[in-house]
Amino acid sequence: MDKTQFKKALDELKKNAEKRKFKQSIDLVINLKDLDVKKTDNHFDLFIALPHATGKKVKVCALTGAELTAQAKNECDFTINNEEFKNYQGNKKAIKKLADSYDFFVAQANVMPEVAKTFGGVLGPKRKMPNPKAGCVAPPNANLNLLMEKLQKTVRVSLKSELSIKVKIGNQEFTDDQLSENAILVYNSIVQRLPSEKNNIKNILLKYTMSKPVKV
């Protein structure tokens, strides 16, 4: 997939889509073939930092020790320090509310055992545990400003049980170049993880939140 192919599909999408009273997101849909998703060797879980953010504010909750608490309160949307973990112990309802309210959880590395003990039972199944692949397990001397900037541009792409991957790459206010650069990075990142690379791609689609898909 190159920019010319993508922009041609984007023009068609814009031309045929009905006008809505809200700003629609734009999704890239990659359908796969000749791939056994029952085999765990074919599974992957990627965190991709896009050239341009998706247009949606990413909300981050920090789980910290003494070293990062003050910085986290300045940089993150919500902070719970390890002295406050006791308020959540055994309180699944409160932790579920947290999980539903935040996109990423960042943890100070040396309090991860406490994080796992207190929050893991809920955050784990919801795939919200602080993930080292996304840089979300941070050393006590981390620069959280840089991490927050990265997370605002980060999308998660997983292949586990379905032969289809959908990723938000922006919205109607994005330029064609911004959308194409986001889409091409996502596409290339996925292709690199497929056993037969491009031969595992069935088709590539673009769609608005409420529109029929257009083939790239």
C-alpha cells in the first residue's frame, strides 16, 4: 500500500459518505487470509506510535511510588500512589471504574508487584495492565512528559482470534497526508509480523464511523 492508493480510496470515501452532525473517525480495516489464528505463534500485540495522533484525547492513569508521584500529578490525568493502593484492595467495582475511564495505565517499575496484587485481577482481563511494550512500566527517574506525548499517538493493534484488524487512524479534520502516513505505518507494522507478510493480506478497507467501507 502506498500513498497514491490510499489517497484514491480516501477521495472515494469522502465523495460517497453522507454528511453527519458530528466529527467522524476514520478507521483502517485490514482483513487477513491463509492464517491460522488458533496458533499462538501467529498472535501479536503491538503498540504503534503514529506520526500523528488519532484526534482522540488519550487518558492516562499513573500508579506510582514516592519518586514519580509529584511528576505524575502534573503530567497524567489521574494518579494513585502506592500509599493509596489500600483504598482499592478488594474493591473490584472501583477498579473496574478506573479501567473503563482510562486508556493506558502507567506504573513505576519498583511498585509493579503491588500494582499486580491490587489491580491485576481486574486490569489484566481488561488488557489494561501497565505494559512494558508501550513504555508504561517506567523507572523511578522517568520523564513522564515524554511518555505522555508518545501515548497520545499510540494505538494498540492485536491479532488473536479474528482475521480482521481495525485501527483508528484519525478523523475528518486530518489532512490526506496525515491520514496516509498514519495508515502506512500501521500497515507496514502489521505486515512485518505476518508469517507470509503481504501474502496474508486479503484486502484493505477505509471507513468512517458511519459509512460503508471503501477498498484501498
